[in-house]
Amino acid sequence: MLSFEEAVQRFEKKAASESHAFLVPLECDAVEAEEKLGIAFPPSYSRFLQKGAKTSITGGDIVDENRSAHEGKTYFLPVFLTAFYEDGMGNQYCFDSRTQDADGEYPIVFWDHELSTEEKLAKITVTDESFDKWLRRSAEEIRLDDGAFGFGGTVFAAGCLLIFGLLIFLATVGVTTIVKWLR
């Protein structure tokens, strides 16, 4: 399994081609963010803030994003959940502050934007036991072998193939038409 530092580096390498984002304190320090959110950040997330925060992998402000969601301004998020990661498709990974282990870590849950609030609450499932485990597992799932273009490169290549195929078709039809016209 990747080390903590390797996991952060893997997220940084993919930041240019992915639309994911970590939520971190941008407008204040971590202690003030904890006070504003009413949650003590788990030790592994605090370590992440010291090692990887405010880099290319960060997105919005954890305080602003969660306050808006807790108040239902953008979407609804129960107050016992604190979103720390947005996957680029409208979903969040959150700390579930209802349970804390002996090391001060919270379980990580997935908040699916496709479901109604009632469905989400009924289907809350723990994806990982801690932020550290979530970070390492998620980093392991990141593919680094898809070239410099990432997903955009795949779409570009598919578009090129489609255009090439269309040109061959038009050239074939065009040659056939010209031959018939010359006869």
C-alpha cells in the first residue's frame, strides 16, 4: 500500500486532468475551522493539512462548503457529516462525527448526490475506517498510466478516430461518385 506522502503525491499528479477537489480551510487556520464547524479534525486529516493542503489538489473552503450544505443552501448535508472531498460528479466523502475511534479518527462515508435526502440517510455506508485509509485506498485507485492527456486525451483520441472514419467514408463515397460521373 502507498505511504501517506505517496498518496498525496498521486492525487497531485492527477489534479490537472481530474475535477476532484479536497475541501480545506482556506479562509482561516485549522483550529478556527474546527471551531466554526463544531468538529475536531481527525489526526490523519490534520496531517494532510500540514503536508498537502493549499496545493493543486484543493478546491473549496471546508467551512464555507459545509456551512452552506448544513443550512441547505446548496444541497443538504446532515450536521454530523463534514464533507472533505468532492469527486467532481456532485458526490462527497465525509467524516461521520457520530463515531470516533480511540485515535480520534472518524469513519468515512459516501454522500451520493443522486439520491433524495431520505434515501441518502437510509443508505449511509462507511467506505473506510479513517481518512488515512480512505486517502491511501483512493490513491491506489487512481490510474497514472493513461498518458499525459488523462480522460480528456481519451475523448480527444475517440474524436480523432471518429473524424478519420468519417473522412474514409466520404473519400470512398466521393471516389465512387466521381467514377460514376466520369462514365
